[in-house]
Amino acid sequence: MQKLLLTIGAAALTCFIFHLLPYGKALDAIGMVLAVIASIYIGFAIADGRKNIILIECFAAAVFLGLALFGMWGKPVWLVIGYFAHGGWDLIHHPAAVQTKVRRWYPPLCVLYDWIIGAWLLVWLGWI
């Protein structure tokens, strides 16, 4: 329960900080956070040690970096897609569809964090 509340608090604080920034800087920060959270699985993959897992996680991180850059410098919809898609990426780690060894609690909490930010983005951008 404590990790759940910490995750919700971290997501709320992240959204609050984004909200305080000017629009352009907020888009940059939102994109940078997406790139950072996507790269965390690279660390798990390196700790795992299997080359195929490292390649999978590096490829996925590159995709999310691309979404972050498109959202920062193109259309913000890519950031929304990126956060919701990263939550989906987290979900497939949870039942071990992707075989990277991660802490059991990490994927579901990361889904929550990603999707809170994704939902906040929809509101912040005025789409809902």
C-alpha cells in the first residue's frame, strides 16, 4: 500500500511541476521524463545480463525516445501516446511476456505512474 501511495504522489508531483512550467518547457520536461522512464528497463536488462533482453529493452527505449522527441518538437499527441504505450510496455513485463527480470512491484506501479501522467496530459492539453 505504501508503494502505491508513493507512486500516486510521485505522479501527482510530476504533473504539478509540469503544470508550473511554461508550455514549451513543459513539453520538453514531459518528453525528457518519458525518455528517462523508458530507459530504466535498460538497467534491468543489463542487470539481467542476457544480450537478447538488452537488445529488446534498448530497442523499446529508442522507440519511446522517438515518441518523446516527436512530442517535444512536433505534436504533443506523441507524448500522450508515449505515456500510454509505455504503460502497455510495463503491463507486458508484469506477466513476464517480456522476460526481463524486474522487481515484481515495478511494472504495475510504473503503469500507474505512466497512465496518471497520460491522463493528466489529456486534460492539460484540453482534449478531455
